Amino acid sequence: MRKWIGSALLLAAVAFIPAQLVAQRRPAARPAARAQPPQFAAELNWSSDADFGIGGRGVFGLQSLFPKVPLDGIVSFDYFFPSAPSGVSAHYWEINGNVAYRFRVPARSSLAPYGGGGLNIAHASASAGTISTSATKAGLNLLGGTTFKLKGSHLTPFAEARGELGGGKTFILTGGVRF
């Protein structure tokens, strides 16, 4: 009887232990997703409050922090040319730091929409003769836009709409070219 029990235990060990070892193996590591290189852009702006402006931005892929989520970090500086009465000098600029989610679209589409939000620092100043005033405020951004794929070109045009809460308290339309 002992031989039968011993044989059964040995048979069970030979049959199940390799299966347990295989189940505990880790799958082969997948190659890391290729990081998107940083892009820089020149842009033109229109603001509902501060008229027209010019700016620049940097777009940085965040794949190293969030490998499975298509996120970009967008940092921009915009300088506006607000209209002011005669004899008054007015200046307005913004610094923005945003995170944008790139929506998944079919590969054949020439549009690549994104949406997101972030932080905004707006600075306004004005002077008339010897009197001057200025204010710097922080706020939040909500944005949405799209890039346009051009075949055979490393330039990427884009268009974006951004609403600001606090800070600048304005609506801005931006267009430009990433390179």
C-alpha cells in the first residue's frame, strides 16, 4: 500500500510541478515604445481680450512616465499686443503648462485631435506717463485642438482653442507649425 501511495505522490509531483513552474514564468519583455522626440513650434494667437499675439511652444511626449497612455506635455509662452488708448502703453503675456491626451484615430486620418488642461500664469501691465500698474495671476486652462499630418514633411501644422479660468480669464485661438 505504501508503494502505491508513494508512486501516486511521485507521479503527481512529476505531473504538476513543471506546470506550476511554467505558470510562474514571466512573459518575455516587450520592446519599449519608441519615445516621441520633442517638437517645437511657432504660433500666432488671437485672444478675446488681448487681441493678437505671437508665441512659441515645446511639445514633449510623456511615454516614459505613462507608457500606455498617449499624453504630451505642452509648454508655451505667448506675448500679446493689446489695444490701448493713446498715451497708454499696455503689455500682456502668458506662460502655460498643459498636459494633452492624444485621441486615437484611424491611421489613414490626416487629423490627430487632442484635449487637456493645465496651469496658466498671466501678466498684464500698463503705464501712462508716470503712473503704472501691473498684475500677475495664476489660473487653469482647458484646451482642445488637432494637428494635421502632411505627407512627406517633418512640419506639423496645428490649431487649438483654449479657455482660461482665473489667470487671464480669456478665450484664445492658436495656430502654428510644429517642427
